[in-house]
Amino acid sequence: MRSLLSILFEPGFFASGPVRLAAVVGGAAAIVSAVVGVFTVIRGQSFAGHAMADISSAGGAASFLLGINPLLGFLGMGALAACSMELVRVDRASERDLVTGIMTGAGLGLAALFLYLDVTSKSTTGAAVTVMFGSMFAIPASIIPLALVVGFGSLFAVAVLYRPLLLCSLDAALAAARGVPVRLVGLLHLIVLAAAVALSAITVGAILSTALLIGPASIALQFARRPGLAILFAVVIGVATTWGGILVAYDSYNWTSGHGWPVSFCIVALIFAAYIITGRPRRTFARRILSADPPDVQTIG
Amino acid sequence: MLDDFMVNTWISASMIAVVAGVVGLFVVIRGSSFAAHALPLGAFSGGAAASVLGISPLIGLLAFSGLGVAGISQLGRRGRHEVATALSLVMLLGLGALFLSMTTEYSQTVYALLFGEVLGVSSGDLIPVAAGSGVSIALTVMLYRPLLLSSLSPELAEARGVSARRMELLFLTVVALTTAMALPVVGALLVFSLMVGPASAARAVTNQPLRAMLFSAAISVVTVWASIALSFVSNWPIGFFVGALGALAYGLGRTSAWAAVVRP
């Protein structure tokens, strides 16, 4: 038994400080992303979820320049993007994607500018890589208190919004008829989304932030029969793939002669494999949701 | 700005701008901006893979954008398209992170592939760009009628024997080809801005598809020229100008469309 365990967990896995920190921070990012992600997938806003990561990285690049807490930069830019996406009134789901696309282009342009200014004024050439890809094993200690506040705040906001948000996501017309302020709920959801994405983008990088947001939620929605269960499954899947990925990355150091695989690759590969494996056609709550077109939330309101 | 070493930049950027404007109009009409964003970003990993394997970057870019097309269309059969797109994108980027961790050319390569390297275009680089542009334009012209029909009314197209799924696959292939060709010159993030910004502005101005296509190509070329000039003068990255001008074009297009509605 002991030898079996040591095959699975390379010696020193549990004793390593960076691994412990990565497991805690990555796990927290996975939980927040999974909860918010279920609503994002149901509402058909995967693109917005991914765009937030790209756009908020411009805030990250700006914070290097201004010398402020990078999480504040990420959050500020994310909130700005959320508000402007909701302010541009659009009538169709495809037009909504277009606005998201334009915002992403502009945001990435800003990121390019700030990164360039970072490089010329502060000579931090690594900024581009840090901002775009993040590094789970190099999380600055200064952001942890604020990250905890943002993480708990997002979960709390989802708990408060749960029923109206679900109603708006599934049937906007019914929600409007019952007097739910559909647009306000949509805006609040985007702000929570921005906060969750900013949090995961800075801790685990932009790639993983999209993977953790969309992956576990869409896997869970493939077989969960109720939205509450889907959230629970998504959280479990998110945490399991994150920890599994960290373990694989740690172990891979011995597989390929001293070259460790990046954590982000390992986690993404696990999520992707899980999505493929669980994706057999079945009639569930999720099949109905996932096969339908995204609801035209904007037409009412 | 008009020195000899800039000539190749102007030529290649203009070709890419025309193709991006034309293909971009269909991206906008079909509402597939997420795919148009994901394919270049995923193909970017192919550049990293090529540098590890020591092959031509163009092959890596083509292979990875092909993988992206396969992922989006295969996964898209089961669930929502955007979930399929998001998952294909992160998988390709994950592979990119793996390949990048194996090379020594780290941040500089990433930066150039993401944000473009317009100033270093050699005469040899022009050939693949010209060939890619030619093929993309030819495919778009060939597909023009069925693609337009399938984009505007999938049901009517199906009734006439145009398979929506095949059109989607062909269209994504054209986007992937455009991407692979344009990426080394203008960067993964710029390709996308060029495809979406000018086309959306053109679409807001006119409803007539052929005219919209011409507008889109023209706005795209003007955007690129202005961006190169501004970037040359200010020394700021060209990506910033393309992104900002694209958003500006869209804003102006929406405003003028709105003004046309308000004015009787």
C-alpha cells in the first residue's frame, strides 16, 4: 500500500511549500470559477467569460505600470468591461458576441500598450508572460488577503442572486413577467463573473481561468439533473481536476528526465479528457439547456 | 516610414487587411466572433510547437489552426458551440504552454506571436502571405452564395441542399487559413481585431452584402495603414492602434446606423 502510494505521489509532494500554496489557491479559484461558471454556461456567455480574462489582463499590465496591487488592476478593468458590455444595448445573442469581440480587441490592444510601456519604463520583460499565462507556483503573497475577500464576496453574491439569476437565465420572459429586473441581474452577473475571472486570471493565469470557468461547469451540466446539483458537481470536478493537475505536474518532473510539465497544461488536459469522456448523449436537464440556443436576455428589459 | 525596409510591411499588411476584411464580414454575419478569436489564439501555440520541433512556424500554425477547426466542429456537434470553442481554445493554449516550457526563447517569442512583428517582414515572408491571401479570397468567392445563404437563413439553405454543418466547417477552414497566414506578421490578437472591427462597422452602415464586403475591406486597409503609421511615429505597439481603431469604427458605425434610424 505504501509503495503504491509513493508511485502515485512522488516523495515530497505533501511537504513542498509551493505545492501546498498552489493547492489552496488553485482550489479556491476552481471553486469560485465553477460556481460562477454554471450560470455562465447556462446563459451562453462563455465568450464573455473568456474575454474578461483577456481584458482584465490589460488592468494587470497597467498595475505593473502604476505600481498598485495587481489584483486591483485586474478587478478594475474587469468591472469596467462588465459595465460597458451591459451598457451597449444589443438585441440579439450574436450581436452580443460581436460587442464582446470588439471589447476584447480593444482590451487586448490596451494590454499590448501597457505591456510595452512596462517594458520600456520598468524593464520587466517577464511581464507579458506573467500576465498572459500566470504561474500557480509563483503567487505574490501581497494579493492573498484581497483575493480571499474577492472570492468570498463572489460566492456570497451568487448565493444572494441565486433564484432570480437562475430564473433570468432559463426564461427571461417569465422572469420579466414576475417583476425581476432582468437587465440589472444580468449586469450583476457580469460583475460577479468579472471578479471571479480576475481572481483566477491572476492566480492561475488567463488560460486556466477560462478552463476552470467553462470546463467543470459544462461537464457537470452534461449529467446533472438540477441546477443546484450541477453547481455541486462543477465544484467537485473543478477542485479534483485542479489538484489532479498539480499532482501530475509535480510527478511529471521524474517522467521526462527533469523537465516538469506546466501545471496549466496538466489541468487543462484533465478537464478536456473529462469533458470528452462524460459527453455521451443523454436526456437530462443539461441536454435541454446545452442544445438550445442561448436565451435572448437582452430583448426584454 | 516609406523607406525600403518598410515596403514589405506595407505590402503584406495590405494583403492581410483585405482578406481579414472580406472573411471578417462573414464572421460578423454568422456571429462567430468567438471562433474567430479562438482560432488565431490557438494557432499561436502551433508557433511554439514549431520552434520546439525545429520546423517552419507556418506548418505549426496551419496544423494547430486545423486542430482548432476539428475541435470546434467535432465538440460542437454535441453541445453548445461556444462551450466547444472555449474548451478547444484552452486545450490548444495548454499545449502551447507545454511547448513554451520546452523552449528557451520565452517571452520575446510569445510577445511577437501574440502582438505581431510588422517591422521584420522579409521578401521571403511575402510569398506565403500572398499565397494564403489568394486561397482565402478564392475560397470566399467560391463559397460566396451558399455561405451567405447559410449564414442568413440556415433553414432555407438546408432546403436548397446546402448543409449548414459543411458550410460551418468550410467557413472555419477559411478563417483558419487566414489566421495561419496573417499570424506571423500581425500577431494572434491583431488578426481577430482586424476581422471583427471593420466588418462590424461596414455591416452597421449597409445591409447590402457585396457593398458591405467592399466597405469592410476598405475600412480594414485604412485601419492597418493608419495603425502602422501611428505605430511608426509613436513607437507604441501596433496592436493597440488596431484594437482602438476597430472599436472606434464599430462605435461610429453604430452611431451612424442609429442616426439613420432617428432621422426620418
